[in-house]
Amino acid sequence: MAKKPAAKTKTPDAGNLAAIDDPDFALKSLQEEFEKNKTFDASEEQMLHFYEQMLLIRRFEERAGQLYGLGLIGGFCHLYIGQEAVAIGLQSALDNDRDSVITGYRDHGHMLAYGIDPNVIMSELTGRQAGISKGKGGSMHMFSTEHKFYGGHGIVGAQVPLGAGLAFAHKYNEDGGLTLAYFGDGAANQGQVYEAFNMAALWNLPICFVVEDNQYAMGTATKRSSAETRFYRRGTSFRIPGMEVDGMNVLEVRQAAEVAFKHIREGNGPVLMECNTYRYRGHSMSDPAKYRTREEVQDQKEHHDPIERIKKTLIEKGKSEDALKDIDKGIRTRVSEAADFAENSPEPEAAELYTDVLVEEY
Amino acid sequence: MATELKMPALSPTMEEGTLAKWLKSEGDKIEIGDIIAEIETDKATMEFEAVDEGTLAKILVDEGTEGVAVGAVIAMMADEGEDVGDVEAPSASAAESSDEKDDVEGEGKDVGQEPSEAEVTETAEKPTRSPASDPAIPEGTNMVSTSVREALRDAMAEEMRRDERVFVMGEEVAEYQGAYKVTQGLLDEFGAKRVVDTPITEYGFAGLGTGAAMGGLRPIVEFMTFNFAMQAIDHIINSAAKTNYMSGGQMRCPIVFRGPNGAAARVGAQHSQNYGPWYASVPGLIVIAPYDAADAKGLMKAAIRSEDPVVFLENELVYGRSFDVPELDDYVLPIGKARIVREGSDVTIVSYSIAVGLALEAAEELAGQGIDAEVIDLRTLRPLDKETVLESLKKTNRMVVAEEGWPTCSIASEIVAICMEDGFDHLDAPVTRVNNADVPLPYAANLEAMALIDTASIIKAAKKVCYIEE
Ligand SMILES: Cc1ncc(C[n+]2csc(CCOP(=O)(O)OP(=O)(O)O)c2C)c(N)n1
Ligand SMILES: [Mg+2]
């Protein structure tokens, strides 16, 4: 499975030059390809769908924030508001019959992107039996194996080698699938991420590593934690091509996905994509909010909001403001229903305490 | 109908806060997402966003007011088409006060949150289990002397032939044939796709293996020794052991983490540790630590077939020992079942892994002194076969636990607890632990010998619980 080490056949003076001249060493090729055209040529119908999906995430998360305030959701609750274009842009390009997705604890948006019933997601947040993990996982631990969505992981960076393992399984089974593994700018400094990069490149695994760079890891700005803040470059030493993408623009994210997934599906191994984005809300629910200015947040909301951006495009294309407002109304109704359902569903049966610890009986 | 705007909580532990600022005035039109007000506590600030549209009809709490209770109505909003003048303030505040709770900084978790008020009608009880017995070995079955090393390899090879999804990965498992030659010959038979040499990146490949199990494969992840699995323990426990539970039974993780465990010979403190008690404390894991070759084979095959994550603890010093293994097409043993390796009536010696050999030696010597010892090999450390332990205690009324590992919070401690809780009436003497010395394992030959469990200390303890003077 591993590529034959080229070094064995190298003469001493072929040395370093060989690496530079190596025609396979096309680290910039994907970015160059992407630069040629950064905007996905979406039909109006597709754009409308992106708008709807992003808005669903936004309204769902707003509601989750409210339920948290009311004490119906406990523990950690990491909202995805502001980052919607990343999950929608990327996941809309997947082949859901084959591909798999894995992420960290900020996972509600990725679940919604699959069109999974908001009721079961919200009920997981409120810890009810009807939740997708029977209320046993909570906000950070959501899974839908039916959709090949593998969670939902609370240890920063852990999902990266897990994702490489899912990709290993795709390759092993020759099922043609690829894995999309998301992680944060903070997670990007974990050692295991590079262990995974190395193995993924070494074994040519079908995986797209995506850094969701929302500029902060809790209260730490990337420049305070990272010597190299342009994360797409960090695959260089593993010969993984990088791409830098505006994560606040759903059409750009989608176009980047087209380029990256094609590369991966053609058997060229992993891609490292950096999506620059921003989270509007606190890291989790209580957040000191002292590490950035209100003006900074306001600027992002006013000038870079991914939903406003696609809305503007839709209006330019002739959609009426009222029609879009009706969509919003419909979504709000749907989210309210989910909230009511999640509030009124029963908690798990006491007997569930001892179920699912193991699969088999011994 | 007018909508009440209530003081929000920044966390479930927040009781009250300051209404720092109104960003909208009475009569202002409000759109969804507009920031209406700013709320503060001593730790955090929050912008209060509108989730409905309408007109701000009445402000009931002035800006700058401190100590506003969570849930108190702070303003009224008129819905579309409603006359602002018609909106009335509610008569009583909806907020209830409760005891002070500590709010802690950090990620915002709800330390101190009241438990749910929902009635729990039934109390949950951990289901009891009774493990299956070993399959009967048909009369006339040929017994073949096999080393533990070969038995383990044979088990893996048989399962790899049987199930395409099974693959082995680890450092030096393929071309080098295994650091301790346990994977010898596997590369030749199964090829590089299924016998994978990894970089030295335990955390990474334990995670990758776990992900592959989640993705439907059946990985066998070899740690060169379990000392290096400390690099990877996060994935074993947080990723592999807990996933099934956290996903409500959706997402399985059928993986085997295997390799030598416990003290080897003269390798010093960092390479000599028994991780049995560590992993055995984790719900969601299966922990197996066999002693002889037949058990190693039968349990390894069971481990690979299990739908659950298994930690399979081998022992370097035992790899080369040979034992009879039944020559059968498919010798699979039940997980979770201890084995009585020597029957006796005076005292029970409970043990596992390498210490079983010492326990058997001790039993031989004790027999010479007129003491008839029963020896139990636990084989599986989690789930632990309490039944077999307690049945033996009923018979002998005296018990010693022999374990190559530290005494504190050990498997021996667990056996003592089981006997106290469920076997108290059958005890004629305190259950006694025989373990290694409670120190990092020294390198010097003499000190190492002093630190490790030996036959003499087992004999001494057995006599002590029998109240026989030396
Ligand atoms: C191994 C580990 N260390 C620390 C934490 C605590 N923690 C949770 S989220 C987080 C910040 C991660 O930031 P980033 O990767 O940028 O993701 P974001 O939250 O911005 O999506 C930290 C430090 C953890 N969960 N796991
Ligand atoms: Mg971040």
C-alpha cells in the first residue's frame, strides 16, 4: 500500500534538487486551478437551496442559544452561527451514498447540512430519548451512521486521525468514497494532526482535511497560537496540496470543494483546505467576550455575512425580498416546532443508563 | 398578542445580571437578529438578539439596573399590526429565585446545574450477566504444543482468512515480521494492504485504526508494547470505548488493541508496567489478559470477532512458552469467563497473565506442604467473572490474589472489593493481595527481583490466610 521510498534509488547528488523538480510535487496546482474560477456556477434553484440550508442552521442555532438560556440545554453548546457557508458549501458537493464526514464538537450545522430532522438534533441538545443519540451524546456528540456522519468529537484534534481512518476504510473497501474531516484553527496545532497528514499522504488516502479557521480557539487569536497562520500551507512537508478559501462565501466554498474532491477522487491522495470564516457567538455559551471588539464582530456581520451575501445574489437574479422572507418564516416555524418537540419529549428511560455500553453480551 | 422579552441567562448557573444598555428605544421597529440590549455579569457580556419581529412597546427595566433576575420580563414587544399603546406589562415577575450556585469560568459548562426535575419512575439497574462456558473439546482431539507467540499469530491469520475486513497495523508488524515476531508471516500471506507498517505515531495510528473501525473495518492495532499506548490512550478511551454509548448504539468500534504488557526483563521503569487495571476501569472496553497458548488463541479469535473495542494484553516473557493447543478448525473461547486451572479446596489463588504461572508453581509447593490450592485464571479483566471467583470462595473460604503489577487500585483490589461486598459471609480470613512493590520498576537485577511478584510471596500469603505459621 505504501509508496516505494524514492530515496532508496537516489544518488547522493540527486539529493534535494530531485524533490524540487519532482513533477508530482504539485502543491500549488489545486490553488492555481481554483484561482481560475472561484465561483461555483450554481443554478438559481441550487442557490435558493444553499440559502435555505444556511438559514436553517442560523435559526436553529439561535433557538439553541435561547433554549440554553432557559436551562433546557446544558453543558457545552458550541454554535455554528457565522460559519454556515463552510458546511453547506462543502457538504453539498459530497456524494452522500459513498462519502463520510467527521468533525469536532461544533457539529450541529454539519448535521443539519444533511437534512437530518431538526427535531432529533434539538432533542439531543435537550437530552431526550428522541435525540439522535437517545440523549446520551449531547451537543458535542452527534452521529448519524445512516448518513455516514461520524460525529461529534470532544477532544480537540482527535477527529483528524479518526477521519484518516474512515478514509483508510474507503480505500480498503474500494468503495469510491472520500472523507471530509473538519477541524479548527486551534486543533491545527495538535501533533496528531500531522501524524494523520503523514499517514494520509503516505498511503494516498481519499481525504479532504478542512481547517475551519474562525480566527479564534476559545479566546486565543490564531496569531497568538500559531507560527504559521496560513493553515493551507501546513501540508507542504507531507506533500499535501493546500487551498485557501473564503469560508464566508458559499459559492466559493462549493467551487473549492469541486476542485478538491475531483483531485481526491482521481486517486491523488489528500487535500488540505483552509476555510477562513468567523464565529459570531462566543466559543461556547458563556464567553468572556473580552478578546475581540464589538466592532470586529459587527464588521464581519455587516460586510461578510454568508447568508446576506447569497441573499443579495438571489435578489439581483430577480428573487423578491418577500419570497425570501417567506422562506425565513417557514424555517422559523420549523425550528420552533423542533424546539417545542425537544422541550416536550420525554427524557431517556432509566434503563437506558446501561444500554449501549457494549454491543455484545459476554 | 404582545410578546414578553425575558432576561436571558448566559449560562444555566447565572441567577441575575446587569441590564447594561438598551440599544433600542420604545417605539422602534425590531427585525430578527437586531441587538436589543446588552446583558452583563461579572464574567461575561452578551448581546440580546431579537428572535421575533415587531415593535418595542414598553421597556420595563431601565438600563444600568443591576441584579435583574434571569427570566424577569424586561420589555414588551408588540407584534405586527398590534397597537403599541395596547400592550400592558405583566402583573408579576415570572422569575423565581433559587440558591446561589458557583459559576465557573471556562468553556461555559453548567457546573452546579440542578438535576432535571423529570420523574425517574424506575431505578436503573446494571444487568447481571452469566458468561458462557468454554466449548467442549471433542474426545480424541489432537493437542499440539504451541508457543503463545504462534498461537496469537495463528489466531490472527485464521481470522484474516475468515474475514476480509480484518487487517493488522502497527510499527514493524509487516516487513520486520513484528518487533516480537508475533505477526511473523502475515505479510507474506496477506500482503501490504492488510499488514500495514506505520510510522512511529501511536496517537495517530490508534486514532486512524479507531476511525477505520468506525468506517466498517476490523483493525488489529499492535502497540510495540503497551507502554507506548499511553501516547494513544485518549483514542482508546475517548474515541473507541465511548462512541457506542454516546451515539445511542449507532456507531460501533470493533477494534483490537494488542501488544505486550507488564514487566519484561531489565527494561527499566518506563518499559515495565501493567496496564490491566487502567483499562479494566473503563466501561465500554473489553480487556483480555490470557496466560497460556490455548487461551491466547481462543480469546484472540473472540476479540477480533467482537463488535466491541478490545484491549488485549499479552506478555513478552510468556510469548516463548509452549502449551497444548487443541487442533480444531475454529477454537473460539467466550470473553468474560475465568478458568479454574487447578482445582483445590483449602485456598483460592486468583491470578491472570504471567502471574498464573507463578500461582501454579506456588500451588505445587503448597501441595507438598499439605495445602490444596485452587488456581483461577481470570483471563478477561473486563467484564470480570465474579461468579467463578465467588463460587471458589464459597468452597475454600480463603483467597489470595496474585498479580504482576502495582497493588494500589489494582485488579487485586477489585477482587478484594468483590469478596467484601458479595462474599463476606464466606470469608474465613481477609483476602490478601500479592503484587509488585509499590515503586517504579528498578533496573538493577537484584532490585528488580525484589520488586516483582514471585512464588515465595504467593506461598507466604496463602499460608497466612490459612493461619499456618511458616
Ligand atoms: C485535547 C483537548 N484540549 C483542550 C480542549 C478544550 N477546548 C475545547 S474547544 C477548544 C478550542 C478549540 O479551538 P478551534 O480548534 O479553533 O475550534 P473552534 O472552537 O474555533 O471551532 C479547547 C481548547 C479539548 N476539548 N481537548
Ligand atoms: Mg477556531
